[in-house]
Amino acid sequence: MDFTIRAANLEDCKDIARMTLELAEYEKVSEHVKVTQKDLEQDGFCKNPFFHGIVAEVPDQHRTKDGHVKIGFALYFYSYSSWKGRSVYMEDLYVMAEFRGKGIGKALMSKVAQLGMAAGCNQLNFTVLDWNKASMDFYMSQGCFDVTANFGYHYMKCEGEALERLAQP
């Protein structure tokens, strides 16, 4: 199947928001999605963006029944490891269900890795749900490994009222 991978632009935010919700529905956590199209526009396309994105697009003849040609995306940002130095963190990788298994997810992930390496990054980090065996198998087939299983680290989060309390002097 023909598809292209390109840098996301402001006009892609509507489709990225749509696919973010689809991803959350697939992961059974859609009630947690708070980011809007406007947030994506402001946070990704400002002077100092909080994230970068790429989209997968198919030609018109392969558009979905709903008329979509943007059928996948990856969001990423740069971070720093006190052990390894520059890192790229892939926040999301998503391909619409009807387009999976066609090399699009691999192409998106490969592009994030290329961009990270071009920026001098030494590692690509991301999370995956423990029940998502298909994704785990895919990532393992790309040479990735499970940090939780190998090193025992746990991904931690602080948000909402707890974050507000923590931020108090």
C-alpha cells in the first residue's frame, strides 16, 4: 500500500486529536483524554513546542470510509537521561485499525528513531500497556526491550491535586 510519512503541521491537529481519541478508546482509557485540537495547535506549533509530530497519509484512493487520508501518527519530544544523554521519547504511535500490518507503524517508529539520531539521541523511550501483547511483540521485533522486566523500573506519575500539593513551597 502506498503511504507517506511527513512532519505534522498545524492543519493536522484535527486529525491527530481524532486519532488520539481512537487510540484512547482502543486502550480503554478515553475518559482520561483532556487534550483538545486547540491544545495540540498551541503546544506543538508555538515558538518552543512541547512536542513534535509526524503523520502517515495515504492517497485519496485509499481514504477511509469516513474520508480520512491521515491514518496514523507519532508524537515525540526530546528528553535527557543522566546515564545515556540525549533521548527521544515517543509519546504515541498509532495506526488506524484497517491500516495495521502494512508497515505503517514500523515506518512511523523508524522515522522517530531517525529524527532522534539526527538530534544526537542515544535512545528511544516509550511505554506500552502490559495487556497489549500485539504491540509488545511488535516493539520486541524492532529490537526494543522491556525496561520494567529487565531493570525493575516503574513509570510513575503525579497529577491533579497531588501535583498542586507537591508544587507548594
